[in-house]
Amino acid sequence: MSFTIRHTQEHGLDLINIEDESNGTVVSLLPGFGASLHAFTVRMPDDSAFNVVDGYADLYELKSEMARSFKGPKLSPFPCRIRDGKYPFEGKTYTFSTLFGDGTAIHGLIFDKPFSILEEATDEHSGTVFLDHSYKKEDPGYPFDYDCQVRYVLHPDSVLEVVTSVTNMDQTVIPIADGWHPYFRLGGKIDDWRLQFHSTAMLEFDKQLIPTGKLLQYSIFGTARPIGDTILDNCFSLKPDLVGAACEIRHPGTGLTIAFFPDASYPYLQIYTPPGRTSIAVENLSGAPDCFNNKMGLTFLAPGHSQIFTARYKVGVR
């Protein structure tokens, strides 16, 4: 078994590719834009290659659409939305400088920022790329210093591990939450795919996709079933102490399957079905939407301390 790392440029995009030469699996990363996952390509039974990540066709499309679709990057220091782009902290009210079209702040501050490469390593068991971004009080809504480091590890059998470490580099306690925003594709329309996830409740949202504070029972996809015409842009609290996958999507025709294994650092799962219905966003979140206000899953990180968030993703055919 052998893993390799290659740097390539494709359609204007500077990529780092981790490859498992034993089975042809390739994970392609975009360090220059939020440490994004650009592709996760596996070999099918007929020896064709299939990329399960819905990314960007080229650099022009990325620059045109990333601030609207947010395909692939880290969401930090907060995921999803913050009502009116404001939150109270330590007796002050902070306001973010950039708002989404609906008036909320959305998906953090580093989704399009460059990450530097700290390490590239391979051995017979894995291939690793370690990336880093240092945020320096760049937005008045978050006048704190912190480091965000992301370690991508490709393991055998098409298992990708994503480990994020956030370190408070400031002199004061900081509020922090973490998320990730990949879109996945299995071929064709999502209506035909089967979805299953294990949640305790769905967070009720208002019209701005902000939690109202009410938890709703939701068990439609407690067992695997076709997505059909279901429309989702919702956040779910995951069942604790799960033994198997927290979520799984499967194409019944090809058998192509993606299983999601977040650890306890990601107690929330956001699922979004885009209008085109050719991909689905499955987002691991450490905190709920608007967590800077509602405190659901929010971490208060002391100076010099770090918080680690880990999830694994397995792609297979069965």
C-alpha cells in the first residue's frame, strides 16, 4: 500500500492531491480558499473514477459563487448564521462588517482565506496534509486573534479524516464554534438517493434560518428512505454515543455510499438540499446556528488553549 502527495493546477485552481495508489482514491484540497475540500475521487467497480464532491469548475466560478454557495470550506469562528450580524460578549455588542443578503452574518470569516501548508507526509498507512490560517482581528465583529489548523488524513479504504484545531492566540477568552460545508454528489438527482441520520430533534427555525429555541420531533430519516421531493435546510441535534455512522447517503442504482462519522465535538448536523438537487450539503457543526447569541454548543476558549474537532468520511460501493 502506498500514498503519494502531488501539487497540480487545474482550471486555474492550485490543488494538493493525496492519493492512495492501492485503490486510486484521490482527495484534492484547495488551501488557498478556506482549506476547502475540492474533490474526493474513488474508483467504481467498472474502474471508472467518480468524484463525490460538488466543487467548482474553475477559478472564475469559485470567485463568482463561493460567497453565495460556500462549497467546501471551513466555517470559522462560527458556522451558519448570526442574527443581524450582532452578538453580546463580555458586556459589549459586536457587529460584523459583512452581512449576507438576508441581513445575517454567515459562515464565519475565513471561508475564502488562504491557508499555509505546515506539513505534507506519507507512509504505507496514510497520506496527510496539515494546513494553517492565523486570523488577526481583521473584522470589527471579531476583534480577537486565533489560529485555525486543519489536518486532512486519507486512510485506506477511502476513509478521509478531518481534524480541526482552533487555538486562542489572544489575551482574553474568545467565543468559538467550528463547522465545515462540503456538498456531496452521487450522480443524478438527490430525489433518487436514500438518506439516513440519527438525531434527537430538529431545531425550529424562523424565516432567517435562526433557531427559535424550540426543538421539534423529527424521525422521517431515522431509517434509510428515498429523499424524494423533501426540501431541507435544517439543523438537527445528533444522538450522543453513536456507534455507527451519524448520517449516510446512498445511490441505490450504483450502490455508491458516503457515511459520516463526526465525534462528540460535532453534536449538530445541518443538511441542505440545493435547488438544483444534484448534490446535498451535509455539514458537521460544533455549535448551532446563531450560537454566538443562543450559546447552543458555543465554546469559550481561554488564552493559549486549543479545541479539537474531528470527523471521518467513508466512501464505498455496496
